[in-house]
Amino acid sequence: MRVSEFWTAVADEFGEPYGQVLVNDQVLGSVGSVTAAQALSRGVPARQVWTALCDAMDVPSERRYGVGQREPKNQ
């Protein structure tokens, strides 16, 4: 997952304003107890950050790839 795909998936799943809030405010323990924005800026892969955000927000697995996104080859 590219960072641009991460942002598309955030917007698709959570909506524009709420998605931005989550990325900047929701602390994700599985990526170092930082926010998604901080994790991305520290070089954590976008797919790992997306998965951590989905886990934190209880997003069902069938909705974790965003509209028009392909499922990863290796999960």
C-alpha cells in the first residue's frame, strides 16, 4: 500500500473530516504507541499503519481495502 492509497482508504472508510481527526489523534499501540500520522512520518509502512488503524476502530476485514483498492497478495 502506498501512502496515497492509505489516504484514499481513510477517506473511503471514515470520511474526510473524521478520517483526518483519527489519523492525527488516535494512538495506535501496535505501531509504537503513536498516531497514524506520526507512524507514517517515522517510516512505518502504510499497510501496517492502515491495519493498526482498522484494528483500533474495529473495521471489518471486508472493508479494510478501500473502494477500488486491491487486496494485498500476502496478508
